[in-house]
Amino acid sequence: MPKKVDRRARREEIVRTYLKIAARDGMEAATTRALAAELGVAVGSLWHYFSGFDEVLSQAFEMIFERTDARIARRVDDSAGLDALRAMLEEVLPIGGVPRDEAYVVVSFWGRVAANPSVGSLQVAVEHQWRQQMTGYLREAVDAEELHPEAPVEDIADALLYLVTASQFERVLGTRLGQEARLWQIVRHHLAPWMTEQAAQQWQPPSSWGDAPEGEASGAPEA
């Protein structure tokens, strides 16, 4: 009898392999041919599990956010207020190896929205969830007297969420605005007017937030 294939597991394997190629060799190398070769199958066999390459990319996009949410949960843990917000931002801004590499897939996905608007629904759902989380952490910061009571938490959350989205493009393009140190400065700019004196003294950039030497901020994702 033919071997029974777990369709869901196979789809996940294909998507994970796609992300592996993108991180190792760069987005331009993550083609259907390369994907099939990595899996050791014929290109046509991929379409037994997906309707086309857009669906592979869509699933990769969704997997990235599932992974990101898992990292956020681990990092935030029992933290609250500004500590929790900073932990979340370290995972959603394109800083460090994994979030930086993922930016290339995310930006590629966004590039297909114009031709297929329905795929944008994933981005809408993600933004809604992350905005709720950011707003919650900012309200905790107000309660903990880390932010002044009049802090416009909804507006701050919107500004930070906009920064998260825009920074993906800036990082992929290799501009100064996508550099980690600059992203930190922009985050602080939005928070500083509303911080209490004690919180401002304690709010320091994470030690992991550093940048490569000038000229090394761009390029394909590293392995």
C-alpha cells in the first residue's frame, strides 16, 4: 500500500524549508526549484500540498508571526509595563539575527498584497493583536508610575506599531533608519515625553542592541 502522508506535517515541512533557504541563501535564492531540491522532490510535487507559491509565502508569513508570538511570550514572561514592552519590541523590530532575517520574508509577502489583496488580512490580524498587547503594557506602565497619567497610550501604541512595520522595509533596504541603534532612538523619542524621571533613568537600550560597522547594515539574511 502507498505510504500515508500526513498532509499538515508535510505542509509545515515545506514552509520551514522555505524559511531555512531564505535565511541561509537570501530571498532571491528561495525559489520553487531550490525548495524542491532542498526537499529532494520534484517541483510539481509541491503543488500537491499548496495551490501555488503565494500560498507557500503566505504560510511562511503566518509561521513567522507564530514564532514571533512564542518568542514574545518567553521574553515577557512575568514582566509588566515598560520592561514587557521593551521585551516585545526586541522581538518584533528587525534587530538581532532571527527578527532581521524574517524581515526579508515579511517584506516579500507585503510586495504581493497589491496583486492579491486578500493576503493582507493576515497583516491586519497581527497588527490588531500586537496593538492590544502594546496598549496593555503601556497601561501597566501608567499604573506603575513609569509613564505619566496623561500619557496617550493609544497614540503611543499606534506610533510604535507603525515603526515596527516601517522598520522592516528600512532594514531590508539597508538604510540608516533600519539600523538597530537608530531604531532604539526612535522608540525612546516616542516614550520619553511621557516617562517619569525614575523610568527615564532606568530605560536603557538592551545590551544586545548594537549595529554592524557602517556599510554592513544591508544585504541578504545570514544563515
